[in-house]
Amino acid sequence: MRQNTRFAFVWLAAALLLALATHSRQPYLLAIRAIETPLVIMLALVALIAATRMPISTGCAIWSRQLPIAGLLLAMVLSIGNEQAFHRQRGAVLSGSNSLRAVGSHFVIGYSHFDEIATLAKRGLIGGIYLGREFARTRSASTIKAEILALQALREQAGLPPLIVAADQEGGQVAHLSPPLEPLPALASLIEPGDDESLEQRARAYGALQGNGLSALGVNLNLGPVADLRPSGRGPVLDTHTLLKRRAISADPSLVSRVAEAYGHGLRSEGVTPTLKHFPGLGRTKTDTHHFATKLDASVASLAAADWLPFRQAAHNGSAIMLAHVTLAGIDPDQPASLSRKVVQNLLREDWGHDGLLITDDLNMGAVFRKGICNTAVTALSAGVDLLLISYDPDQYFAAITCAANAFEQGEFDPQALAYSRKRIQSVANHDRFSGI
């Protein structure tokens, strides 16, 4: 029995560690990133010791021991090699070649370590930063403000435009900067039965209050409001993050439009650009894009008559639009909206005439990460998206920008389109408080 247990342990360890080493540095493994390689090596050594104690009395037994030993050794080699490859790639990016700077302004990334993000900022290797929940938990309001001011000063000294500073402060359940900012209820709480006339006034005041807190920290782009319609059914399967029943303003497109537009005016009055999310709408989706690819099979006509009304109505006040990793079957059955030229250029830019900022949802999300971070970054920029968001696992940025720079060198991007995109980015980054909207 003891030999059978040891046999099973060695084989299982070899299979699991080889899989872990092959897929190292994945967003799903972020929690163990700091110990990932040492963990693989330590567990592999333990399994190797167990393997040496397996019986070798028959040819079958010899084979059954040698194969997992080879797997364990390979797991160790792969894990160490991947770690070294990452640090080489990171070093190459931090050196800041011209092609890297040419595409750097299109990346918005989260960060933990100020020194690294400062290097990226002053060398023009990023266009913006994302302030996530984990970031805010380790910093006071004064520290956040000081870091942002320091980064913007570095940009000015380098002769570069200001950074986009993005936050995810919807109110209610999603309020990643609370604390230190005061938490506010969800926008849906503004809708009061029988009090229809003052809805816009309340939404605008809410936006101004929230914008005041954000701009005081140095934030100039808020990833809200949610313009998706509230789903009528149970929502996506295995829904861990979308949770539209809690986040969406309403199932009524007219109410969503009114609240989103007025909220955006209030936010912009304080120097913060709103972001309507998540186009083409998550209200009808069946899976959570944080984990799985999903498709909207509804007709373009039905979506235009309902789901898209808040996006079209509220976007004309200068709002950005976040593109979801949802395949819009009626327009482009091959690519999610976040990577689709047909959606970006044909629908939003040409048909709608939208000239505001377009930003992807996080490229770490399972719906697109499985396509490969290199593929998604290059495809999104080729489609005409302005900003690529890499928020909760910023290590993925180094591979993404390397591939984007290589694509730039090979002439895969339209230089004029990139120039127009940079102007849109700069107009948001330069946005300051103003009145009279």
C-alpha cells in the first residue's frame, strides 16, 4: 500500500508541476507569483526523493519511475527558464527602444512598485496607470496623491504628455478606491419611484461628488458608469465578477441613458472623464468574461433598439467607451468586440461617429487571455483601440508591449491611426476641471 501511495504521489506531482511550469506566470496564479518558481523546485525535489524509493524490480517499474523523474526535472528546468526569460524581457522593455516608445502610450497598467512604474512613465513606455483595489489597500490618500503628482512631474520633465490615471469607482459594490475615498451607493439607488423630474439632477450631483474625490487624488479617467442593462434572468453561469444584477443601473434603457449621461456631466465638471462599459453590453451574455469567452447572438437591430441606447446617448458628452471581450455575432463572429476592427472602425467610428476614447476591458481576463497576450495586444491595436488595459497582473504588460513593438517595426499598424489615437489619449489626460457643461 505504501508503494502504491508513493507511486501515485510521484506521478501526480510530475503531472501537476509540469503543467504549472508550462503555464507559469498566468494571471490565475498571481497569488503565488512571488513563490511560484521556488515552490515548483521544492515540490519537485520532494517528489524526486520519493521517486528514488520506488521499487525497480521489473522493467515496468523502471519505466514507471524514470518517466515521472524526467517530468519533474523538466518542470524544474521550465520553471527556472521561464522566470529568467521574463526578467530578460522586462530588462529589455525598461531599456526603452524607439519602437517600444512608439506603442507605449497605448498601455494602461496597474502597479505595485513605484520605482518600476516611474521608469516606465518617464521613458514613455506607458500611457497611463490603473489604481486597483490592492493598490489602494496599501496606501493612504496622501500617498496616492503624492505618487501620482511625482509620476506626472516625471512626465513633464521628460517632455511627455500627462499620464492617464484610471480608477474603477462605480459606486456600490465596485469602488476600488474606497477607502481612502468615501464609499457611495450604487447609481441604481438614485432611481426613486414617482420622482422622475429630478433624476438627472441627482445623477449629476452624484457624479460631481465622486469626481471631486477622484480628481483630488489625481485621477482623470473613471471606469464607470456601467451602461449595461440589468439582466432579467439569473445572469451568466459561474458569475464571480460581472454581477450585473448588483451593478447595473436598470433594465430600462431610457433610465440607464438618463442616469449615465447626467452622471458623466457631473464627473467631467470635476476634470474626470467617464467610461461607459461594457460595450456591446453584458446584459444578455451567458458567461462571465473574466473566465470564459462569450457571444451575443442577438440581432444588431434588437441591440441597437435597447442595449446600445445608453452608450449612444451618453457617449456624445465626451465619455470613453470600454470594449468588452464579447463576440458580437451580427457584426464580427470571429473576434470579440475588444479586438474587432469591424466593431471599432465600422460600427463605432464610422456608423456612430464616436471620436472618444476606446479602451479594452482587462486583457488578463480569461475570455481573451487564452488567445495569448501578444495576440490580443497586437490585434486590439490593429483594430484601432486607443488604450489596452492590463490591470491586476501588470507583469503581462512586458510581453504585450514587446509584441506590439515588434508589430510596429514590421509595419502592421497604420501610423496615421496611431497618431489620431494619441491625440484622443492626450485630450483625456490633459482634461482639467471646467464648468458650464
